Amino acid sequence: MPHLAILQNEVPDDHLLWVHACAEHADVLTWEVVDITRADWLDRMRAGRFDAMLATPPGWNTAFRILFDERLTILHHVLGIPVYPSFEEIQIYENKKYLAYWLEARGIPHPKTRVFYYRDEALDFLKNAEFPLVGKTSIGGGGSGVVLLKNEKSAHQYIENVFSGKGAALQVGPKWRKKGFLKRAIRKLLNPKELQQKLQQYRIQRADIQKDFVLLQEYVPHDFEWRVVRIGESFFAHKKLKKGEKASGSLLKGYENPPLALFDFVERITEPYGFLSQAVDLFEAPSGNGYWVNEMQCIFGQSDPYQMLVDGQPGRYRRQGGQWLFEPGDFNRLECFALRVEHVLQLLQMLQAEVSP
């Protein structure tokens, strides 16, 4: 019976969906929660003799993200413990500058992204830049830290703010413009612990100010992004609809039948690298031919019970016999963590079969 380590980060309840999903399979696996932020992290991981690690990489602030990456590197590369999602998937998660390097090096279509560590170099770039540009903080999801720079004056001020010490900060606080705000607010008011955790999150995020570099991205005109989710061999897709200037974080969805070309594209950019727990946010290419990657996240939120509807039915696509076949059903329980644990068990069975005589 496999014994799994659920890695807890600095966010108190960030790992609980792993716990709930593992509990559904308590007859075929065991698990322990290990707080990777504590001083005894290495002793506990050695003592546990784990077959694999289940990770929820943090995205609140840079200091704890560096801690997580450093310690995961030791556990995976030095101690040799398998991790899910994969190590490389975790590296690009909520690290927009690293993702930009990775996409460019892999030759994957994406909006041109430049990272400047020198003020003068960034200002020189503006002289011949096309506007608008998108300024981003490297860490931060749900559209936080994303600013539309409509002209050279606003981009110049943005750069000056970063390198003068004022910095680029995440936009934190209650998302009152998002769908379901009143319902979310009432739930938190009725749950003091949840409210306290949310206020703690805001404090941590507000203190994390990016001062050392600017990330400037080509703007792609769009009314929506496609979100394509891959968990193992299960594929899903829906539209993230634009509200204001951004689709990311709007929580507005479109659930018309997705084009199958989306799955071909995402399979092509994930399969070679063993990326098997991904939400890939895509723009339709300005040329009208193909897709460009905007974001890739191995852990992602889910505001509805499903990730896709086909003719009004929730379900998934899987490639069978070279064709994409739709299978109706409830495959996104526990925000896809149930499907992830099923996939982990499949991978461990395959690994066991390979080492057995």
C-alpha cells in the first residue's frame, strides 16, 4: 500500500483538498501531512519513508515560494522522492518570469515577454515598443499583479516605480466585482477562522512588493481566454470571459462545446515534458491560426462543479484510438483533486510494475 506525504505550505488549509481526496481512497493508500515550512521538515520526510509527495506550491509571496522550491529540490533530486505535480510543472507555477523563459526556450507560441533587471534597459525598450503593454508581477494568480500600460507615459511611470523602491504590488483585497461576491462575503463572516485566514493572506501579499525587475508582455486583443485542463489523460476546456480589461480572475465562464484543436495543442505542449496536471490559459493567435499560451498552472481554482459542458453535459475528453471521445460524468470533484489522486495511484502502479521482477 503506497504511503504518501501531503506537503503543507505556509497557507494553513491549502493542502486540505489533497487530504479529502486521499480519504476517498483510504482502503488503498495511507498518508501523512508534513509542514514543509517547519525546521524539522527534512527529519520528518526521512522518517516517513514516503513513496511519493503530493504538492500544493504556494503563490502568496516570494519568500515562502523560494523556501518551498529549495526544499522540494532536496526532497526530489537528492532524496529521490517522486512528486506530483511533476517538479518542472511546479517550477513554472506562479513564476511568470521563469514561465516566459521556459516557453521561449521550448519554442511554444506565447505573447512576447521581456524581463528587465536594469532600469535604463527597460526605458530604452519603451522607445520602440508597441502599446498597450502588459506589466506583470512574477508571483500572483487570478489577475492580481497584472496592469495594462496603455502608453509610453504609463509604462515609464511603472518602470520608475519598480526601480525607485516603490515597486509593483499585487492588487489584493476583496474581489467585489467578481461573480458571487456577496455569497463569498457572507460565508466568511459566518466563519471567523476563514475570515482570519483571508485577512492574513491579504497582509502577506500586500507586503510582497516586486522591486528588482519588471516583466513587460505583448498585449493580445481578446474577448476571452480558453482554459484547457489536463489531468492525466482527461481533458477539459471552457472559456474565461473578459470583464473590464482582463479575463483572468473574472470568474465569468462560457461553456459552449470546445474545438478539439484545443486538446491537440495542449497535448502537444504537455506530453513531451511529462506535464500531467495543468491548466493552460490560451489566446487565439492574432493571425487566427492556432493558439498562444498566456499562463500554465499545475494547481488552479474551480468556481463551478465542472470544468466543461458538452451539449449541456459535464464530462471529459480522452484520446482513444487516435480520436478525441467525450465521456459524460462528474470528473472534477474536489476541484480536480479527486482525479489527481486517481492518477497518482495509476502512476504508482505503473512504477511498481516496472521494478517488480
